Amino acid sequence: MRFEDILDDVGGFSKFQFLLLSILCLPRAILPLHFLLHNFVSATPPHRCSLGSQEDPLSSDPEVLALRIPRQDDGSFSSCRVYDPPLTSDLGQGNTTAPCPHGWIYNQSQFSSTTATEWDLVCDDKQMNQALATYFFLGVTFGAIVFGQLSDKFGRKSMLLVALISATMLSATSAFSTSYVMFAVSRALCGAALSGLSIIGVVLGIEWTDVKHRTFTGTVMSLSWSVGNMFLALLAYFIRDWRHLTLAVTAPCVAAIVSWWWLPESARWLLANGRAEEAKKYLVQCAKMNGKNECTSKLDTEALGKVTVSDVAEKNHSYLDLVKTPQLRKITLISGLFWFAVAFLYYGISFRISGFGVSIYLTQFIYGAIEAPAKILTFFVLDWIGRRNGQAWFLITTGALIGINTAVPLEFSVVRTCIAVVAKGFSEAAFTTAFLYSAELYPTILRQCGLGYTSCVCRIGSSLAPMIMLLEDVWLLLPPLIFAGTGILSGSLVFLLPETLNVRLPENVFDVEEGR
């Protein structure tokens, strides 16, 4: 007997699963509050050199500034240079200039403070500000490895609590940072903890859901990300100080910790690890809540013990098991590649929120709102064309749209914006599919390790995206061409993977190698 047969008996998608899904949506909605927080807490407002002791009310007069600060090609004042020495009249444009000797004056109309204004991470130090996003996602990468291994060893529920408490404490610490290094380290460690929320929540939801409703479960949990995305825009609009905003996005973690007490452990994981008695407790709860009381008599420990994979309880599995057999090795390699591309493209688009000609708060909200219809459409498309075709074509289309946008002249801003919005929708569809498809590709005994590995590779893509955008200084079209090529190439490789639509989840390596 397979676990799916037992799940069908106790109710594979009813009140118990709805309660589970409702609880898991909260940690999922918390993720974008932190993953995209960089857009606001590390934003760089317009700035100019401070004139030091010469700074006075008259110094904001353009005619006075023109004698002290050089103009750029577009006529605006330079953000990073001053005349040295100052001009005596606005005629000597050939005078020498120097870096700002007295710091900077920042425009506070949009932000009261950010990390850029706190530690003057502008001009020659602007890479340090952009690197904060990279440090965060490197932490997420490390967390994916750690929590993937630990949750396969110690269980989904217990490690989810560890992730929640750690994320809460470290996020609060980052809000009170007194230096750049302290903020960078605390954000990176917070990213590691948040990675646990990301991969454990998805797996726990899917492992309690029957075959027919796995797509629905994955889509609903993914929609909660979009809600969090839009909520971030609202929080950032009303809270313009970076410390207060960081504390505000930390608060929902406390609610998630409280709701954790109502979560069940994965009965599938318990059985796969030879813990039939504990699995029985949760399966009986599931049956009673779903009105399947007559099925509880069948749930004796001996019968459940037969569901357990015989060699699992005796063996400690690790990441090395992902590459020991041919089929699993192919799945591991290609899933890593398409996960890298999914995150690389998604964050490459998400970190650019200045292309709508409106405020960045509205842009952030629009980006979140666009994701919702993309995910709902994904729900129907995946059950129509399958996971493999969906994953492949979503990536290829995203890459193609980014490539097309490079050919559209800059003056056609409306056309470029519309293409970018559609590309954002397809990148989100690719992300939604990736979580579901990966969870279905890996066997139960290695599922969390598999998602830990893919999430690790994914976050490498997230980490590189903000740094690739700096290549605009080399050639304006270089970043979009890199993004486009990555999407098309990785999407093409997905066609080499097996289809998982309406297929039972594999329990062990043998199921994967023999095609279930």
C-alpha cells in the first residue's frame, strides 16, 4: 500500500488540508516582505555634495550651486563631484573637480532614511549598497542547504519553528544595526532562516495533499507571496524610515510562530522514517476533521508500518544521494539549472522598479498585482499542458520577452513597460511552477534535500541578479541580453525531464529510476 491510498481514505483534500493551507500561507506571505525589502530600505534618493561650512539656505539656489557643483551632460547637478576650488563666476567650466569632501545632502521627499543615506553608500561606494541584496541571498543560499538537510533528518514542523524564531530575532537585530557590517551580517543570517520558511512550507503542504489537488495547493501558497508583495508596497509607502520599516515587516513573524502550534507534522515523512505511531496520530486527526471516522479503524500501526519504505529507516540520506543514480542525477542537474534561471530572471525584473513613470511604491504594488492573474492562469495551464511543458515555455517566453525589449527603442517607453510587465507575469509563472514541479520530481526520502539543493542554486541566481545589473556601466544592453539568454537556454533543457502531471509522488530512489 502506498501513502496516497491512505491519504485518499482519510481525505486527501478537505477541512484538514484547508486548515493546513491557511496556516502555511502566512509564512509564505512573510517571505516577499524580506526578499524584496532591499528595494526600499536600500534605495538611493537623489543627492548632491554637501558644501560643509558653506552650507546655508542660499546654497540651494541653482545659481549659487552652479559655482560649486559641476553639471552633468543632461544639465542636472553632479551627485558625486564639486569644483575644487569653487568658481568665482559660472564661466570656468574647465575647472578641476574633486569627490565630495564633506559628505552628501539627500533629498528626503521620498525616503526619510535608507541604508544609503545612513552610511553614505553612494558614488564610489554604491556597489556596497547594492551588495547588501547579494549578501542577503547568499544567506538564503546557505539556509537552503542547512534546512534542506535538517528538515529531512528532524522533520518539517520542528525545523519550521526554528526558522521562524531565528528569522524574527535576526530581522529585529538588523533593524537596530549600528554599522554597515552589522546590518549586512544580520541580514545574511536572516536570509538563511527565511530560506527554511520557503522550502519547508511548500513541502509540508504538498505532502499532505492528494495527487489531484497538488497544483491547487502550490498555486494558493504562491498567491500568498503576491499578497505579501503588495502589502510590502503599502508598508513602504506609509513607513519611510528604513529601521521602522524593517521592524514592521518583522512583526508578522510573531503571528506565524503562534499559528505554528496548529500545524501537523508530515505523516508521509514520519512513515518514510519508520515512525508509524506518530504518523497514525496525525492521520487519525486528519480523518476525524475530514469526516472519515470510519477509516480510523484501518489506521493501525502494523498496517502503517507496511507503508514505510523498508530501507529508509536504516539509512541516513544526504545530498550525495541526489547524484548517485542516473535518473536522479539528471533531475538534479537540470532542476538546478532551471531554478537558477527562475530566480535570476524574477529578481532581475523585480529589482528594477523605476520603469513605469510612477512612484516606486505604485510600481511595487503593480508588480505584485500582476503576479496574481499569472498564478491563477498557471493553475489552469499546468493541468492542461503539464508541469514540464509549463516550466519550459514559461522560462523561454520570459527570456524572449526580455530579449525583444532590448530591440525596442528607449523612446517607446509605454511599449517597453508593457513588455516588461508581461515578462514579469511569465517569470512569476515559472517560479510558481518550479516549486510544484521540483517537489514532484524528488522522492519523499530526498525531497527536502532536493528542494534544499534547488533553493540553494536558486539563491545563487538571486544573488547574481543585482550585481549583473551593474554591468550597464559596461554596455547598456549587456544585462538584458544575459537574462534573455539564460531564460531561453534553461527552458530548453527542461524538456529532458520527466512529466509529473497526475503521477504519484515517488517515495524512494527506486521509484524515480523505474519511472514509478
